[in-house]
Amino acid sequence: MRKKALILAVTAVISLLPSAAYAIADEARSACVINGVTGEIVFEKNAYEQHSMASTTKIMTAVVALENSRPDDVITVSGDAAIQEGSSAYISEGDRIFMRDMLFGLMLNSGNDAAYAIAEHIAGSREAFADIMNWYAWEKMGAVHTQFINPSGLDGEGHYSTAYDMALITRYAMRIPEFRRIVATRTMTAQPLNRDEPLYFSNHNKLLDMYDGCIGVKTGYTSATGRCFVSAAERDGMLFIAVTLDDNDDWNDHTEMLDYAFSQHYPKKAVEKGQIVKKSSVDGEDYEFIYGSDFVVPVRADERVDLKVVNHMENGLTRPINEGEKVGWAEIFYGDTLVGTVDIISESEIRGVSNLRLKNSFFSSFVRTFNMWLM
């Protein structure tokens, strides 16, 4: 009798659990979904198991390139870069291509040739570039179970990551506006400076057209590693990042993983675009200063969360100030963790004849803090 009662009790508990929590990502060797704002894990399956990650490696390659070069840098393609095996951006030795264009060849076509050309331009060699990639992973992103030996993702001893680490790397990447723009682009044409024939790049990420709200990011495959995929989707300001490594059914698995994440959360605005931050005097007249954009935190329906906003704004502003001009910023904290910033801007045009300056000789700030408790 007791055994029967125990079975019934366990069955009742299981019936209360979300079915997606144990039914998704069946084909994946490892998988992970994180809250793109807070970094919290929403779902995981062997998320800390180290495995090669194929061309999803290029997410890190793009981050390092974007933060260590300029868009109008001209890359001259070496013979070694041009002959790299595997997926290609179809660049040739001697081609001269802007960095901004090469990044599309890297992320849309998944060009191994583009990856090596970028690495050589920035660091001189793939080995030196891999050292930078590792420093970014370990020191800036907390992806401490990851190691890179090349910028392309071709298989090699000592080249590995985890589903969770790839989610952390992508969370960092998605904070870079130009990265977001690149990985959301379907097709792009680039013009090398040394020849008439253009280059055509096409995004391999089918989820951009298959899933409502998908905004990136990168596919990957080698025969030894299997299919790897990192996706990101945003709805109502809520961002989630999903990763699978070695998954033969990745399109469907990512759809289910992202659906599950959205179903478990609702959007909470920490600040709202146009919300008044402060009324302040400028040369004796009062003006209003507002938040320049929304900031949304995905929150679980049953979660009690502390959101804190700390505003920093210049005192003693003088005219002229343009409508929409930045005069400060707001820091958004989730608990004790800084999760983002929003510009504070002028709501109106403040006319005058002098240049914008501070009356004081030092930058001062006011701090207006409020707590929002969610049940």
C-alpha cells in the first residue's frame, strides 16, 4: 500500500513539472539556455561537458575583431588564409577587403579563410590571436572551461568549450550592437578594393526565418564534432540564448528550448523610454531629462527579484543641448549584478550660444536609486 502511495505521489509531482523541462534537446549531446540579460540558466543538459564547438568558435573571433580593430581597416588576404579548408568566404590571396565586410564573410558564410585573415590582421598569427581569444574567454566572460587554438573552429587537440560557456560568450557578444547587426543579416554583398567582382555572403542560420523573434547567431559543423548551433531570440524585450553541441535535430531543439524559455518568463521593465529621470535647471530654466530606451529583464512568474536603477547625470549643464543628446546614464542592477545601462537624454532642444560644458571643473553625479520587488 505504501509503495503504491509513493508511486502516486511521485507521479503527481512529475505531472506538475513543465513537460519541456525534460523532453527537449533529446538529440543534443549537450545543451543550455540562458537568460540573455541576467545570465541565469533556464535549461541545461550536460551543459558543463567539454566538447569541440566547430564554427560557433567564430562568435569569439568576431568579438575580438570588433573590439580590437576599426570597421574601415583594410585587410590584405595572405596566401595561407586564402587556402584554408572547409567553409569559405571565397576570398583570394592579395584581396584587400574592409574589416566590416570581412566580418560578414566570417559570420554569414562561416568563412575559415575570413577567420584566418582577420586573425593575421589583428595579431599577426592564428596562435597569437587564439591567445587573445582565450584571454577574453577566461578574464572577460567567465568561460573558464573553454580553450581556443584557432579562430575558425576546425577540429584540433585542445580546442573545446561547453554549452554553458558558449552561452556566456554569446551573451557578451550580443551586447555589441554591430555584432547583433551582422548576425541578424540574411544576405550581404561586399566589394574587394582590388577587383571588380563582388563577394556574396548568405547566412546559414535558417532559424532567422523559422522562429519568431530569432536575431542570430551562428551554426557550426565538422564530421568529428557534429552539428553545433547557437541561437538568440528576443520578444517583448526579453532575450534568451540557446546552445546545442553535437545535435542532429538542432533546428527543432532550439525552437523547443526557446519556446520553453519564453513560456517561463514575463518582461519586467526596469526603466521605460521617455520616463522622466530628473527635472533640472539649465542656465536658470527648468528642463526634463529622460531615459533614452527601455530596459527589460525577463523574470520568472514565481520569482521574487530585486531590480535596482542607479542614475548618473551631469550637474551644472549649460546650453545648447540638442534634443536626444546624452547627459548621463543609468545602471541596471539585478540583485548585486550590473546587467546593463541606458542613456539619459534631454527631452527637448535647449537653445543657446555657448558650447555644452560643465559649470564645475569636475564630473559629478547624482544617484537616484529605487528598488522594485516582484512576487
